[in-house]
Amino acid sequence: MKKGKSKKSYFFYDFVKITAAIPGLLWFRTKRIYVNDNAKKKIKGGALLISNHSTKIDPIILMFAVYYRRHHFIATKEVFDTKFKRFLFENFHCIEIDRDNFGMNILKNIIDLLKNGKLVAIFPEGHITEDGEVQKFKSGMILMSVMSKKPIVPVYIKKRKGIWKRQCVVFGEPINPVEELGNMPSLSDMDRFAEVLREKEMELKLLADNIK
């Protein structure tokens, strides 16, 4: 999403999602696990969905795991490197960011989406970790949550060991950093809270690892 760009409709997004619904449900056979009843509630209104990132299809898995919402994925500019990819990701309402030059206009766009009740999805490790281990979380998501006053929902995607296995996704309960950090957290506070969220993710991973 870039400043000055006209808003795109959700026609392409909804069309692809509806036509892919049955094949996707058959392929993934998603098994949703919830840490408690609070985590089981449907995600309503603006929220940041965060997840580990171990495969290229993780965004698709999240879309089927939270099937009842439209997702706005934060993606680095590298994935927009061809005309086809740019067409595809822009029409799926992905938010293009430059990790080396993260402008305030992009941050404002993300906060506006959250304030307007949209679901924004982010992989806070910042890259794919193929070994399945949860790496250090970047703290930018904390700022997005605090400035929009919207919660963060942690999710863990268990890497499938074969196509005959069901895709397991574990949901944690929503977390609101404002309640812990206030409205003006320092960089060190955000870094500390990012580690708290990483520990929450590790708890979800432990639960997923114990599921056969």
C-alpha cells in the first residue's frame, strides 16, 4: 500500500478465496487448537495476527485458519519483484514495506487499517526459519498495536510432516501491549515486550509439538 494510491476493491481477493475454499479445506484439513476459551473467540475488529514463519505457504495457512476474515499481510518489497507478483500481492491487499527504509507513511497506513477494523497479519521474525525454531521477534508490531490501541493475537503454525497429516494451527489469547506499556513505550520497553510475545509463541509451539 502506497501513499496516494487509490483503494482497491476486495473483488479479486474474495473471488480467489471463495473458489479456493473447497480445495484448500481438503488439502490442509486445518486442525485448530486453542489455549483457552478466550483464545477460541472469533477475532473481531482491528487486530494484529502474528505467527512464526517456517514455509512460503504460511500466509495461505493463516487465511484458511482464520477463514472468516480478510487478511492484510505485511510483506517485504522483495516479494513484489515482478509485475505478476506485484499484481497478485497488491490485489490481495498486502502491505509493501522496505526493511531498510521503513517510512512513517507505511506505519500510518497500517495503523489506519487497524483503527478501521481490519485484520493485519505479520511474521515478526522477519524471514523464513526453515528449522522450525522461533527466532527473535522484531518490535515494530508493538508500536503498531500501541498506536492503534488494537490487540495482538499470537498464532503458531506447526510444520506438516506430510500431505496426509492435518495442518495444525495453535491460537493464543489476544494480548494488548497498551495495558502493560502505556501509550508511549520506550524502545527498550518494546524490545522487552517483543521477547514476551516470543515466549508466548514458544508456549504455543510446545503445545503444538505435543499434538499427534
